[in-house]
Amino acid sequence: MFKTRLISGIILVVIALATILCGGIVLLCTLLGVSLIGMQELYRAMDVRKDSFTSLEITGYLCALAYYILMWLNFEKYGTAMMVISIMAVMCIYVFSYPRYKAEQVMAAYFGFMYVAVMISYIYLTRCLPDGKFIVWLIFFCSWGCDTSAYCVGMLFGKHKMAPVLSPKKSVEGAVGGVVGAALFAFIFGLATKGKPAEYAIICACGALISMVGDLAASAIKRNRGIKDYGSLIPGHGGILDRFDSVIFTAPIIYYLAKLLIRI
């Protein structure tokens, strides 16, 4: 299992490295693909999709596709508008196909669009910032770097449970180690890239805190729905949402903190 997980992790890093370095349409299309797969995983978990495609599910995917196209054209002009149009679209499906869908399914359809497609799109938006080719990596330091540091510190020193019911293995000590580790990675990265190490460290420390919430939020949904993993696409890791749960939360935070602290 460890070998499989390691190999999958290395492949993920290579793909992330290649697409982020390319940026532009390559990164945009990759994130769209990741978003659609992640939405499908969530839709299955939330019963928006059962044995076959539904009109509500397809509407969610079309909203994600339209959002990414409009983001490519001009996020400032069209991004928020598409978020509003999307909720109107799923409500139209709800009304004109009533009583086929329950209100919970309709809310889950829109939630999937916002939670997966919109939030993960901030990787692309961060990459588009000035010096974005460096700043975008802070998203992954916050999530994957924090996760690795928290695991190591928790294994060595963990005594106090952070969320005993939701995630018994996570400790307060591990959480502190995760935040410090993410900040340290960012600081060293800032020095190596001749960026702003102090600002990078602060951004990553804040992002690391949010990343743990993202991890726990995804776990809470799985527990409520009685599933172990969202999918099996990534051997040793589960589905897209199992691997990108913390990235989804940190991407918007890094984008806005970078604009605030680095004065972009």
C-alpha cells in the first residue's frame, strides 16, 4: 500500500509541476478536468447521481464548463455573474422537473459546483497573478506540506486529540507542526526564488490552518454519507476529493492573501 501511495504521489507531483509550469490553457483545461471528476465523486456521495446521468447532474457540469470558459475570458467581469446564473440554472431544473428531485439534491448540485469547480479554479487565478508562477506553489505547501509535517509531528509527539470524533488520529501537536512546517517550507522557497520569504511564510501559516479545516470538512461529508473514499481514481489515495480536499480550501485563501500581503 505504501509503495502504491508513494508512486501515485510522485505521479501527481509530476503532473502538477508540468501543468503549473505551462500555465495558461493547459492548466485551465487540467483544472476543469479535475473539477468535473471531483464534482462527479461528490454527486455520487450526495445522491445527485445514482445509476446514470441526471439532468441535475449534467446542469452542474455545464455550469462548471461555462464558468471556466468565462474565467478564461475575464474572471473579474464574468466570474461572480456565472455563480449567480448557476444557482438559477439548478433551480430551474428543480422547478420544471418537480417532483423528480429533492431540495437536498438541488442544494448538493450547486454546492458541488461551488465547492469543487469554483474553489479549485483559484489555482489558475493564482497562477495568473504577477509572480504567480512562484506564488501558486504556496497552495501546495499549505496543503500537502502541512499534511506531511502534521503527520510526522503527530506520530512523534501527538497526545491531545484535535477532533476525536471526526478524525481520531489528528492531534493538536500535529496541527501545530503542520502550520510551522508549511511556513518553514514557504520561507525557504521564498529565499530560493528571491521572493518575499516573510510574506510567503505568513501566507502559508494562515493557509495551513484553513487546509486542516478543508481536510476535516471532506471527512465529515464522508462520515455523514457512510463512505470510506470518494473514489478510486488515484491508487493508494482514493478519489480526486480525497487528495485535493485541503487544496480546494487553501486555493482561494492563498489568492486573496497574496493580493493583500504582497500588494499585487
